[in-house]
Amino acid sequence: MDCTVSVVGAGTVGLTVAWSLARAGARVTVVDPDPGSGASWVAGGMIAPYSEAWPGEEPLLRLGIESLRLWAPFAEALQPFADGPLITARGTVWLAVDDGDAADLATATAAVGDAALFWPMRPSAAVRAVPGAAPRIRAAASVPEEIAVDNRLVHRALLAACDDAGVVLRRERVEDPHGLPGDAVIVCAGSASDRIAPGLGIRPVKGEVVRLRRGRQCLPPPTVTVRARVHGRQVYVVPRADGVIVGATQYENDLDLAPRIGPVVDLLDDAFAVLPSLREYDLIEVTAGLRPSTSDNVPVIAPLAGRVFAATGHGRNGILLAPVTGARVTDMVLNQEVHAWS
């Protein structure tokens, strides 16, 4: 099929959509004034649908599980374009500090409903699985099938893969998607999507992450992703080649990308509560970004008007949902297949 497509947005989702369409035979142009400068840059890189499970979010869980199953072949195809290993961790270990945290962890485990996928473990076993973990843990769980990736390596690899597939990148700002050429236009503009295609219901939710680098005398980073609940707050620690990512804050009605000291200090205190050895790491970077969120946390992947489509609103799950989004958009545009989400 000879099909031309314009993709608005060169974040991880937009580039995955572009690469998927190009590999299916479409001629693709991506338009973005600053590729990868949004939420794709400020991410933990967790491919973690089970850890994100919560009662009432079953459609998101099912979509996430579908995308997790696509990640192994996706990473294998993308790895030749990367300048380092894309996958940085295999498996997730959950830690809960007090009784309330343990109850929340039990709720998340029950939301998955499969003890082979998300199963309670003895706190002593969790401490052995995560060297350097604090000894006083109220409850713990393991999620062995989840992985984590280096989000920045993934984005750079997607840029290279798209170029190899003949995708054209135009560094321009888009005001009206209907003015772009092509048989189809896909809006993948993250937190800017509602400005470009009003009515999508995408709102920006601010979040900060911290990058820490291991010093020579420090314990090595964990080999698994460590997620924790600390007195009602969530924190995650995701391994990188030279250290860890600690994340993430979350709050509404703040579009200022300058990090806020108070929430970042609280975030680090929570990380130190479960991994005290991180106190000895070097502070490399504190970065803020805007997650493109929807009211039900399910992304908008659907036709809009005429030849314009949307693939946006992935919230905190953009890296996780990139492969399934690419597959769904390819079906939607090239095969006229629109999937139900419920």
C-alpha cells in the first residue's frame, strides 16, 4: 500500500509510531521542533504493567500486558541501532515500610489477581534480593516478568532506526494538523496534544526524577527495579549502567519545568528509607517533565476527524505502551482496524 503519513511529535511514542508505519511500507514524515525534549527525556523507563495495576484501571492493565509481550521483539529489533544495552533490569521487587504501605501493596497484588505474576515474598527474602536494602521492611512482593530500559538510549535508537527506515524528520512547530500533508496525520505530541488537537482531554501532570551515579566506593545499583511505598508515598529506583534513576513526583496545576526543592527532597528521603546506600551516590541531575494524562489514564488512540488520528495521552506509561501504540496505529491507518479498549 502506497500511503504517506505525517506524525506530529518525535518523542518515544511518536517515533515508535513512525518506525512501525515505515516498516509496514508507509512513507513517513515526523514533525517536531525539539525531538525527545518532553516526557521521553524525563522517565524511569519501567516496563511495568503489573506494578502499575490498581482497582478500576483494568483496561490500562490489559493494554500494558499486551505491550509488555511486544517489548522483547521490539527491543531486539531496536538494539542494533542503540549505543548501549537498552534493557537495564529484569524483574521488580516491591518493598512496603509500614502497615498502611503493606495494605496498599496487597491491593495492587490483588488487582493483578495472578500469584505467578505478582506474588508476595518474605521481607527477609526481598532484602537478600536487593543488596543494600533497609532491613526493616513490613512487606514485599516480586514481579519477575517486568523489565526496565534506558529511556534516553531507546529514544536515540528510535531516531537512528527511523532514519534507517527512510523516515523524514522536520524540526518545525505544528499549529494545525489538518495543514500537514499525507494520507493520514497522527497527533503524538504528548502534553502539547490538546493545543494541537483541541478536545482530546489531555492534561499535563508535572513530575520530577533524580539521576544518581555510583561512586567508586559505593554498593552497585540493584539488578532489579526497586519500587516501594513509604508512609503512603510511592518511589522507584531503576538501575542504569552508571547508577540509578529515582522517581517520581506527581502533581497537578504546575507547568513550570523548574524542579521544586520540597518534593524532590521528599522523594530522595523515601528512596534512602528503603535503599540507604544511595546516600553515598553522586547527584547528577534533577529533571522535571509533563506527563500527558487522561481522566482514566488510558491513552487516546483513535480517529479524530477526516485523515487526522490521535495516539497520545499515555501519562506515566509512555515507554511501556510505545510498542502496542505503534502496532495499533499501524492497524488503524493502514488496515482500517480500530480496537476497543474495554
